[in-house]
Amino acid sequence: QSLLPLNPGVSGFLQGVGKQNQVLMCNQLLAKVAEETEVTFINLFPYFLNDDLLLKEEFTYDGVHLTRKAYEFWVNHLDKKGYLEGP
């Protein structure tokens, strides 16, 4: 699964300023490795974005760590896409 976006504007998370591109580059590398090793890569990044292309405010306490609402969204998304189905 991909890394998730950041939101440096939440609670003054200044360490996240300018790091969104690094997250995107890392996700590209993860997708490439997954393809090369024939492993499914699940790109969650776009589903966690707000209109400003940052981590949705309701999904984070501090711009990086997730709220319960975010984890519930994550699990529901995986379930809807069929990734949680058993063998």
C-alpha cells in the first residue's frame, strides 16, 4: 500500500512542509517494485486528499498521524475494492 499524504497546515506540522513530493516519489518507487515483483500495489494516496491536495483535516490530528475516522475509511475502502476477501 502507498504512503498517505501529509498536511503541514494542521496543528503547525512544519516538519511536513515540502515533503509531499517525497511521498509521491516514494509511492512511485513502491509501485515500480510491486510491478517488478508481481505484487499488488494499492494506491491509497488520492483517496485521502482534500481539495487542496493535502491529507484531509478530519483524517489527522497533527498532519501526519491518522484519526479513527481515517482508519475506518481505509478499511472500508479496502473492503469495497475486494482486498479484504478471504481465500
